[in-house]
Amino acid sequence: MNNTNTLTTDLVRHDSAGLWRLAWRRLRQDKVAIASLCVVTIFAVMMIASYMGLIASHWNAEVAPSYAPPSLHAVTNVANTKVVGIANPQAGPPVDISDIDPLAPRYQEWKERTANIAHEQTQHATSLILGADKWGHDILSKTIKGSEVSISVGILAAFLAVVVGTLLGAVGGYFGGVLDDTLEWFYNIFTSIPYILLILAVAAVFSRGFVTIVLILGLTSWTSVYRLVRAEYMKHSERAYVRAAEALGASHTSRMFKHILPNISHVMLVQYSRYVVDAIKAEVILSFLGLGIPVDMVSWGSILAETQEEVVIGKWSQIIAAGGSMAILVTAISMLTDALRDALDPKLNE
């Protein structure tokens, strides 16, 4: 009996694997999907490199004067450079002026400190492709660092939402009865509240932080995947392969997660990619309103919040950098999601 049960599981996995191979074949034929995948990959690599400190590690260093224009040459923050003095070789030997100026012994210390500051500024000198903000920070590095936070929030919050929605949907759709009615009641409560108002209300209650915003977005965004997974489990639980597994003695857990789950994984993947977009946009909104990340971090939302004053005085670099990056990534993920949905559609794969 164990051998027969194993054979049934292998057949289910083989069918699921065949679906993925066929979907990938269809996806490769879609040039728009491949271009979108390349864009998403570039952003993912950029985020990982920023997290590892390979790029944008000095995003908060003052590398240029305030609102420095874009430049391809290395720029140093000369606005903060202090001029100590110029030595005159014809002035003769130095004169001890300690009796006249009590601060004279401190001059050498200040000179060395100024030299260290100049050295650090030289180390941080960079080409300002997009210019500098009002603090003298490189806008390009700042935008890259902001992508690390915004994309990470989107990935983690979407993963949490899909996990919660899948578990609740699987339990309700598979077992049905009172348990399903209770989960449906809980689902109706969440969906009766507008999504943006829900996350704003929850975010206003809890303290700001990266983990907090991930939990807020993840635990308030599970409803759509719950509804779809519940419907899929109700449908698949009556299929012949699940009944065969039941007859062979497979447990409820085995039937739910070893037999049914691989056959609905394409639904979860499409919902996950859609949730990433929604979570990124939600994080930007929360940070823009001051309810997202703390002040010692930077994201696309916090960058856009700074641009409110800059646009008035004609400084467009930050809003173009952060807004353009978000628009490109969100559009690429959305188009890739549409392509995945078409490629994984069983009706189109027949």
C-alpha cells in the first residue's frame, strides 16, 4: 500500500512539473514577458547588492553641496570644507603666539581634524548622475538604497499574505462545515473595510518600523488568495486522485499539502506576484504619510515625501528618480504577472 501511495504522489508531482515546463515554454515565447523578467531581475540584483553593501553604502554621506546639479565628474562636498590657512615659506620661522592667542595650541589639532574630513570627503567623492538633494546626498545612491527597503517590504509582506491566505483557504475549502463558515465570517469582516483605510488605521496604532510594516501589510492582504485557494481546494478535494489517496490511507495533511497544493501552486504564484506590487505601493503610501519606516531609514516613499518642498522650487531629480524607479518596477511586475497567468492557465495549455 505504501508503494501505491508513493506512486500516486509521484504522478501528481509529475503532472505538476509538466505544467511548469509547459508554462515556461510558453513564457519564453512572450518577448514582453522576458523583457519584464529582465527588469525585475535587475532590480532584484540591485537590491541584494545594496543589502550586502556593495553599492549605495554611503547613501547618507554628504558628498556634494546642497542641490548639486547632475555631473559625470567626481564631486566633493566643498561647501563643508574649512580653510585653515596657507603656509608662507617666506614668512620665516613660526612665532609662538600662545601668550597672545590662548587658542593657538588647538590650531594644529583643528588642522589635522580638517585634513581627516577632507580625506573622508575624497573617499566619498562620486559622480552625481542624478545630482544631490538638499542635504548633499547622492540621489542615485539614495534611490538604490530606497529600493532595498521598498522591494524587501513588498517581497516579505506578499509572502506572509500568501502563506496566511493559503493556510486559511486550504483549511476552509478542504474541511468545509462550521470551520469554513467561521473563516468565511472572518473573511467578510476584512473585506467589508476598505483596504487602504484598514492599513492606515492599523499603521497609526503601532510604532513605525520595518518589521511592523511587513506584518501590517501581510496580515491585512490575505483575503484575495484565501478566496481563490478555498475555491481550488473545494474543487480538487473531490477529484479522483485525492479520493484515491484517501483510499490508500493518506492523511488529511498529506492530501492537503502533498497532493492538492502542488496542483494549485500556479494560483499562489500569480497571486504572490500581484501582492508584491500592492505591498510596494502600500509601503510607499505609508512612508509618504509618515506612518511607514523610521526616520533613520530611506525608501521610495520617504524620498517622495521629501520632494513636496523640492518640486515647488523646481527640483525634480528626486521625484523622477524614486517615482520613475517605482513605476518601472511595478509595471514590469504587473506585465510579468499577466504573462504568468496566461502561461499557467490550464485551458491555454491544452
